[in-house]
Amino acid sequence: MSQPVMRITLAAGPNSELESFALRAALENFGAKVDMHWIGRPNDLIDVLSGRNRGETDFILLSFHGEEGAFLMPELGEDVYEEGEPRGAAFGADDIKRYASLNGVHIICTGCTLGEKKVAEAFLETGAISYTAPDDYIDGNASFIFVLTMLYELVNNSKTVRAAFDQARSIDEETKLFQLYMQK
């Protein structure tokens, strides 16, 4: 069996199932190895970001909804949360700084407002090589086609992250909402 051309960890947040299924199918068709993680509680996301529940990966693709620079999480009943688990409907920059360990990984997020500078800086501070996400409220179809195009360019055309980002961002006005932040 030949080696996959890229290893992708795909974390599917609440109410992002259809996008996640479609991305996984397309990425596997491109030849990428995709490891799925279904996020139902904050500790599930922490396990992916911290590396506790993540194998070797080149990219972490976070298929989530976002609002005001935070990942939207399900609110659980008080008796359901585990000890020390973050509570509430938002998982933001402070949570990323507290829990993530992302050395050598590229991050792409699909959710609205997750490309805000404070979120990007949190990912970069925890070791991500690059961070890509929309910095405003974006149409879901535009987010999907942006991610698909960027990863297509990386996998099939061997473009750099910057060149693949520029190609994907050039599709239309909506895809221009995506921002790329890179380690200096």
C-alpha cells in the first residue's frame, strides 16, 4: 500500500456533519488519509488539539461553526461535564492557549469569525505552523469550496500553503474572508 500524500485530522463540530462528510469523501478521493473525530463535548476537542487523541498529522481541519471568535460547543448539563472540563457554549483563544499542543501542524477552520487575529495568535503560540480561517460571517458553501480548493492545490498540485491559500481565496468575495497567519 502506498503512503498517503497527506495526513489530515478532521474534527467535526456540532451541526457540521454534512460539511465534514463531504470534505472527508473529497479529501480521501484526493489521496489524503483522513482521521475523523466527532466532537460532542469540549474534552473531545481538547483531546484533538492537545495531541492526546491524534496521530501523526500534517493538517488539522476544524469543521465547526464559530461566533465572535470562538468555536461553538454544545452546552451540556452540569452533571454531564467532566472534572476540569471547560463549560459553556464557546471555546475561545484562552482555551486554545491552555490546552493545545500543535507543533508542526497546519490548522484550517471553516467556521465564521474563527479567523480573528486573537484566535490565530493562540494557535500560532501553541506551535501551529499556519492558521487559516474566515474572519467574518461567511456563507457555508463558500467556506466549503475554499477548503476544498486549498487542499486540492496542496495535494494534487504540490503548491505551497501560501500559493494554495491565494488560489482558494481568489474564488469570489466570500472566500476573500479567509485569512492566513503563519509562523515568522
